[in-house]
Amino acid sequence: MQWLITLETEQDMIVTCRLMNVFRRKGMKINTLAMGTRPNSFSMMAVLDSPEGDIDHLFNYLRGMEGVERVSYYQHQTSADASFVFIDAGADTSRVAEVLKTVPGSKLVFASHGRYLLEVPAESRRQHAASAFDIPEFLPFSCIKTTQTAPSRVLVGAQA
């Protein structure tokens, strides 16, 4: 099953190295990984293949890990149930711009090196998002668990 994990960590590369080691030790197959910097932290987004039983354990392990500040995980869903969409657009940013125009109220949550996470509001989801979710580079997800108490937008621009 596919999962999307977003993390915010201290701005220390050793934490990132530990995260990569955790993914390896826990047997997570990373399909896509994007990372960016903010003034005092790193943000990371990864699409993983993992059995459902392992992902809950991973979430609890990561949230208790030193240097990890926030963790959220999302489950791959059918488009009707999805409230987030992951887009692997590469250099083609027109796809993201098209979705932001087509789906009113959608918000960019994460952006780094051609990989994007958009939040799609419920009122726009059924009307406008169905056609967008059918594009192969788009993966629909629903947030399952998060350590954030209030929703906050994490916009990380690509670093050259």
C-alpha cells in the first residue's frame, strides 16, 4: 500500500541521516523523496510502499525520535475520498498551476524539486478534482495521523 509521510526536523543533517536509516531498517520502500530547508528546520516528504500494520509503528517511532518536530502520514485513497493530492511534476509546473486554477480553494502544502502536495477542500473535491485525480502523476491521499495540533501550511521552495 502507498503512503505519504511529511516530516519537519531540526536543521541538522544527522537527523536526516537517521531518518534514512530508520526507513531502511523498517523495510520501507521509498518511491519518491523530496526535501527542502526553512530558516530553522528541514521539511521532508516521502511516498513509501509499506503494509498498513507497519506504518502506524513507523509513525509512533518517528514522532518520538530526537530532532523530529512534526510527522504526518497519509494513506493512498480513491479520488472521491482524498483530501490531498501528491503531484510528481518534475520540471512541468504547469500541471500544479492547472490544478490550483481548476480546483477552487486548493492550497499548496509542500513544494520541492517538482514534487507537490496540495490540499483539496471538500466542497471542491467532488465537482472539480475528479478529472485532476485521474492523471497518472497525481496520487490522491487522505491524512490519517498527524502530530500537528492545528493545520499549518508548509511551503518549501526548491533549492538550486
